[in-house]
Amino acid sequence: MAKHVEYSEVDENYLKERQLKRGAAGWLLLAGLGVSYVISGDFAGWNFGLDEGGWGGLLIATVLMAVMYSCMVFGLAEMSSAMPVAGAGYGFARRALGPLGGFATGVAILIEYAIAPAAIAVFIGGYIETLGLFGLTSSWPVFLGCYVIFIGIHLYGVGEALRLMFAITAVAVLALAAFVIGMIPKFSADKLFDIVPDEAAAGASEFLPFGFAGAMAALVYGIWFFLAIEGVPLAAEEARDPKRDMPRGIIAGLAVLVVFAALILLIAPGAAGSSTIATSDNPLPEAVRAAYGGNNALAQVVNYVGLAGLVASFFSIIYAYSRQLFALSRAGYLPRWLSRTGRRKTPYLALLVPGTIGFVLAAATQDGALLINIAVFGATVSYVLLNLSHIVLRVREPDLERPYRTPGGVVTTGIALVLAVAAVIATFLVDRMAAAITAAIFVAAVGYFWFYSRHRLVAAAPEEEFAVIASAEHELDRE
């Protein structure tokens, strides 16, 4: 039995009341889920890195973050095939780092996924206001509508939700492809470097107009091209064949995202000018207008379909937060009642409670930048712990059955670990307020775990079973 925790008895119906619908997703839907999580980052957000580091700084940051996510995804593919549970990151870290490490990882992921939809709702509201849709002059009805409609679809059923997500994501992908094709004729390498260098910055040049510090700060925005792809393993208990489909789905999803990150980073500023879109809330349509000297059909298409990209990410991340909360509460780390599932095998309370909190945050702050920075800080902390978990499991449990094995082993996730630490530091430098808020949430969560929930865990939860069996085997080996 794990040290410093206690397990309490549950009745025989406990797990029956907490079941997800198995076999709802194959590898293609999982890949679509991964792209759906992230695709809003191609339409907006990444471009603020141009304002922090110039095109060269953002290029360096994006390459480094692409390497980090690629290395980490290979590690996640291995762990999710070996331990296909809804807890995903929490489950992996629980086995590798113990109850506190698992809980800390789960909380970091939950912060990311619970806060990000609130930020995206703010962006959707701003988008709709800018387009003049529905005659709205205030965004809170948009926030409410987003949560009510898309949580409602998730409550109806996971298979239906995943298929609709896939369709919305496909539309957004087509819009990105149309943008790239339409802007290629306007591309000029000179436009990439049109930001005036800050001579006071160390290392400033035409390539790095804000110097080395600017490239470091741009790491936060390089993350936007990939943020949340790590959520694919949360669908493990609803996949058809998780040991095979999880690695294929998450790696295929990342491959699509890497291609679009490269194309958008090169074509958008190269056709419109880095300085033109560096601070834009709507960079792709603005890039089209700048390149073509005014509004046109392509700008309108990208403008409206950009809304589909935001909706896709909002819709899919709701799925992610519900599954992470479901797993943590099913195991007793958070209040158990949050993990109950309904007649259609969806965790209705794990969908509704964070959704209510997210709506209140969006309506009260209407500050998408602050909210997304809180989410990014939670994400980068989880990345450190996830990569560390892979390394620990490889060293401590070399004989664990691994249907998929990470190319390069611990060297690969070691690279991701170093880059994840750099990302945490960069996030702190960019937004200390977001870092402080996230730290306060962590302290409160750890306090709840230490003084209450660690004495009331559920040994029958799949993630705990994995860890308890592994601990017992380790004790037997020592004897």
C-alpha cells in the first residue's frame, strides 16, 4: 500500500455508477480530438510572440516547443498504451511519482483544461462582436450560450460529441489550407523582418529585434501552436483499442499540428508583415486584408471560419476537463460525487461544475489573455511532471508491458523535460500575475489533499489499482 495515504471502503455499486462508454473512438477520431484541442491557436494567440521576440525569436521558440511536444508525445504514447485509463497524466504520474505527484499533475492538467475554455469563450465573444453577429454589444450571452450548447452536446453522448468535434475541426483545417494557398503569392521574406530592432536589447538584430530575452519570452506563444495535444490520452477508457489507437492517434494529431504551425508561422507574417499582425486579436483575416490591400472573399471566409476553430477548441477542451475531473474524483482525490455518470455514460457533474466556474470567470474578468496565461502555466507545470514520470517508469519498471515504446527512450523525454522547465520559467517572466494565481490554486489543492482526501482514496479506481499492484510487486521483489 502506498505510503502516507489511506483507502476507504466503497460499496459494490460505486464503479457501476462511474462508467464511461467504451469503444466510442478509433485512432482517427483520437487524432481529430488532438487537432481539435489545439487548432484555435493557429487562428489567434501565436502572433503575440512576434511582439515579444520578432519573427526570429518566435521561430526559435516554435521550433523548441515543437521539439518539446514531439518528445513528450512519444512518451505519452508509451504511457497511455501501457496504462490506458481516463486519468491519463494523473494516472501516469500516480504510478511514477506517488499519490502527491499524481495529484499535483492532475491538478495542473485540470487548471489548464478548466481555465482554457473560459479564455476561449472570451475570444469567441470578441470575435462575434467584431463580426457584428446577432447585434450583440456585450459578450456574456455568448459565454453562456457556448457553455450551455456544448456541454449539452457532451451530456448527450461521447460518440456524438467526438464526431461533431471532428466535423467542426475539418472545417477549420480547410480554412487554414485556403489561407495558406491564397497567401503564397503575396509572400516575401523581407516582410518577416520588418520589426525595428531594439538597440538596447542584448543580442538585438534584424532576426532577433528584441534580443535573446525576446526569444525566451516568445516561448509562451510558441506553445500556442501545440497547447493541449497532451489531452488525447484522457479518452483512453472510451477508445476502441487504446493500446494500439492511443499512440497512433496522438502522434498523427501532432504531425498535423506541426505542419500547420510551420505554414502559418511562415506564410502569415511573410505575406502581411510581422509588424502588421504582431498585436492583432484576429491575425489571419488582418493578414489577408494587409496583403491584398483591403477586404476580399478570402478574408471573409477566414474570418468566419476562424470562429469554427475557436469553437472546436472550446468544445474539445470541455471534454478534456470533464475526464480529468472524473478520474481524480473517482479515485477520491476530489469529492467523489463529481465522478457520477448518467444513463448515457457521461460524467454530467464533471461537465457542469467546471463549466459553471468557467462561465463565471469569463463573465467576471473578460480577460482572455490572463485566463489563457493561467492555463499555460498549469500546462507547463504538468509537462515537467509528465516527462519526469516517463523517465522514472523507464528506470524503475523496465519490465512493464509497453505495447508502444518511445523512440530514444529516456533521452527523448529528458530533452522534453529540459525544455518544459524552460517553458515554466518563460511563462513566469511573461505574466507573474497568472503564475501567482496558479500557485495559489496549487497551494489550496495540495492543502485539501494533505488534510482531507489522502485519507479517503478509493483503491478500486483503475489508476489506483495500477499503482497499488505495482507497489505490492515492488515490495515482493525487495523481499
